[in-house]
Amino acid sequence: MKKVLVSTGGGDCPGLNAVIRAIVKRAQRTQDWEVYGSMEAFNGVLRSPKEIIRLDDEKVAGIHAKGGTILQTTNKGGPFNWPVKKEDGSWTTEDRSDEMIDYLKREGFEAVINIGGDGSQEISYQLFEKGLNVIGVPKTIDNDLACTDYTFGFQTAVDIATDAVDKLVTTAESHHRLMILEVMGRGAGWIALHSAIGGGAEVCLIPEIPYDINKVLERLNSRYEAGKGFAIIVIAEGAKPKKGSVVARKSDETGYQNVRLGGIANQLSDQLKKAGFDHDIREMVLGHLQRGGIPIAYDRVLATQFGVKAMEMVINGEYGQMVSFLHHEITSVSLKRATEEHNFVDPQSFLVQTAKGVGISFGD
């Protein structure tokens, strides 16, 4: 029997379990492949003792309807940046990729399916360049991976954010308040844009369109002057004012490579007050609620398609590729191409023009 290893890396995401289930189901139809899973991304391979489990029908039964990942995940460390504690108590990192590749080949793993976002797929590409047979599966609620129209988990996150907007409308209306909802997305404004349109927000602030606080104030004042005694702003965590910067801080967590975003809602609130907005303001950071809970049907279907395609690519030996959803077709692109750039909102896109067409301000 041939063996394939599955890994889920980066932040958790609704739909991960549906991918795992689909890989196992498709592999069983060949009767030639056994599927294994590495716990917490590639940590399961790098730890001693190893944390690698066999994935079979019993393990994946019904998991497509569950959030998170049965393999668990991490966005720290990895084969190229493994955290190591030094004698003086400080931490450093070391490259253990060659050691990991040697172990996998020695144990008879003919391929790896790595499910993850941009950071995970960069690891996929690096491992492939070093001689490991890798297939990537794009996963992120941020929808910021290039070469795929959508990533699974995104639509569920949008659904949660839109529901939050709906709920904030009733409390904002009751108190004549401005409610500022901060959503995830890192450097991409997809979640903010979709939920602002879906929820009917008055203002949507995204990283791709730096905002002018006076333009935001103008839009809010015109609404209040028209007799609408409340308003909703949806702001992406990576948004920034013109001539300003993103609200972020360097993480002190060992092995965590990204900056920690968050706090732009409070900054915007302060900016509006200083600019002369004299109505009540409340801020809400939606946070990790966006990546929790069960996946909606759309993401279950997309994730299942990705899982089946990934396993078929393994069967056919189509390595060095990432599964992709392009123009309503499940296809694949090279890992090199998929990791060369990010998928950001085009300020001239029809979706942005649609938002502007219904009166949503971007502060530009």
C-alpha cells in the first residue's frame, strides 16, 4: 500500500475537516493508498515521539459538519523555523526540513497534502523544491491566496460577520449609536467588503483603500442629518488612514512569524471623536468567532471538491501543484505561481463599484 500524509497548518478554518474526509474517501476508492495525518501541521512529524495517526472511515465519519480540524493546527514554527530553547533560556530557530523529508521518505510516504494559507503554501513550495512530493490545498478565511477565486472558510466567515452586522443594527438603532465592527482579513478586505454589502453598512474601510477621516465623517453626518439616527461601519483589521499605518504589534510568541493585527476600531473611534463626531460610538471586535463553528454548506462543498481533487492529483503524480477554484472549475496551479503574490481587493472591481452604487463609503 502507498502512503500519503495530510497536514493542516496555519489558523483553523471552517471546512478543514471536510477536506480531510474527502481525501480519505477518495483514497479508499483506489484501494492502493493509505492516508495518515500529522498532528499540528508538521509538528507531528518533527516531534519525538511522532504524532502521526492513521485516517480511516471511522476517524472521518461525520467530520465534514464540524468546525476546526481533527488534526489540530498551528501557525508557529514549522520545518524551516523549528523553535529551540537555548541553555540561557532564550529561544532560536533551526531548519529541520532535510531531517523531516528524510524521515518521510524512509517511512514510505510517497506524497504530502498540505492544507493551509499563504504561509503554509510557501512551506509546501520550499519542501517541493527540496524533493518532497507535495500537493497544496488553499485554506484561509481571508481569501487572500492568489490563483484561486475562493478559499474554503471564507464564505462561512462572511456569513458570521454579516450576521454580526444584522445584530448590531438593532442595538445601534435602539440607542442612536454608531457601531464600528472590526473584522479579520489581515492585508485583504474581502470579509469586510462582503459583510458590509450583505449587512447594509454605511461605511466599509479596507486595507486596499486608505481612508480620509473627513470623508468618513461627511458620510456619517449626512446620514444623521437625514434623520437616520444610527450607522454601521465595517472595518478590516488591516485598514489604515491616508498617511497612516496599520495598527499592529510584533508578537512575543516563540515561532510566530506574523505581526498581531487588531485595534483599528478603537483608533477609528478616537479619530472620529477628534474630528467632531458628537454621537455615541461603540466598537466591537469580532475576532476569532469568524473562524469558529460549523462550516456553511458552500464551504463544505468547496472543501470536499478540493479534497477529492488533491487526492486525485496524488494518484496521478501531479506534484508541486496547488488545488484551485478558477472560473467555476476545480483545477490546479503551480505552487510557485500560487505563492508569488496575494489576492487583494481591486479598488476598481465591480464589487467595490456595487458597494459604492448602494451608497457605501470607503472614505476615499
